Amino acid sequence: MAELLRVAGYSLVALALPTGLLRDRVSALRRLFESEGIGTVSRVDLSANSRAELLRLLRRYRALYDILAVKCVNQVVASVACRDRRVDVIFLDPANPRVKFGHQLASMLRGALELNVVSTFLGETRREIFSTVAKEVAVATEHGSRVVLSSGCFSPAMVRSPMQVSAIAASIGLSMEQRRLGVCDLPLSIIQQNQERRSPLFVEEGVKLVAQKRR
């Protein structure tokens, strides 16, 4: 997969890591990708069934990963994830009838809505799922919500180039500008902001320590 990602034109990827993975295994994975000339950042995908469970997970894992994503399995969890500034991206299963990205969630969203376009649309996709995602894109566009485009791939056969990911997203109503931002600029911005937050010089939003130069 690392080799295919390099050929497809990627220079940086987010590795969705299990929370219990040992550090030496994480380091080995990163070295594998770096041997192909691909930089890596760490990502965790949290899933919770209640508000209390999600808040506990956010407290535990926020400082440990470059990107914190939440899979919204119901409307309550989605509402909490949209309001909490510790959440970078949310994503939904379009086949899950218990939660939809509607106007209420869009108005609360502080992070970004992630669309895993390859894993969602690769192969046979029911018309209902395509329609659901297209409606969510329309809501996101109306509210000016940020949209991150990712492949969601978990096997070499699912690897697609950034241009292919963008082309798939065009079929659900995203403009060229939204696709450009979603594939490249917005993910990089999220990574850079979080790396700054994890710096020992960071105090709070808009405030950081400045190292004093020795005379």
C-alpha cells in the first residue's frame, strides 16, 4: 500500500491507528511508509454510544494523536462531536439510519465533515446511499461547513490518486474549490494546527510562548 500511495502521488498520509497499538509497532509502520518517501501523521477514530463515553475518550486521547476523528453512530454522539473543539473531523456511515448530517448538526459543527469517498462508493452502491451523501453535501455547502475528502482505504486495491478522489467527489455535488480544499489544503491545515497545539510553547488559541534569545 505504501508503494502504491507513492505512485499515486501522495507525500503525506494519516495512519488510523488502534488505540492499543504498541509504540514499537507504530514506529515500524511509520518507517515502512517513510522508506517509500511518504510522511505520516497519527490518527485515531473514536466511536462511542453515549455523550459520557465520548467525552471520556476525548479526554484520554486528544493529546496523543495528530488527528482526532469521531465516527457518529447516533444523533446524540454527533451533536457532542460537532460542538467539541477537540474533534478535528466527524464522519458518518450513510447506511446508518440513526444519524444524518442535517442542518442542526451543520450549524454546530466546529471541525470538519469527512467523506470517505472511495470506501463509500467503490463497488456496488445503492442509490439511497448516493442520495444520502449528496444531500449531506448540499447541507454542508449551504452552511459553509468544511469538508475533508479521504479515501478511507484499508487495502491496496482501494488506493486512488488525489485526482481520482476529487473526481469521485464531483459526482456528489462538490465544487472544484471544495474538492481542492478537501483533498489537500484543509487536511494539511488541521495537521499543522494540531502539531502547534502539541508544542510545549502552545498556551491556548492565539497565545504561545516565545523563546527568549540569549545575548
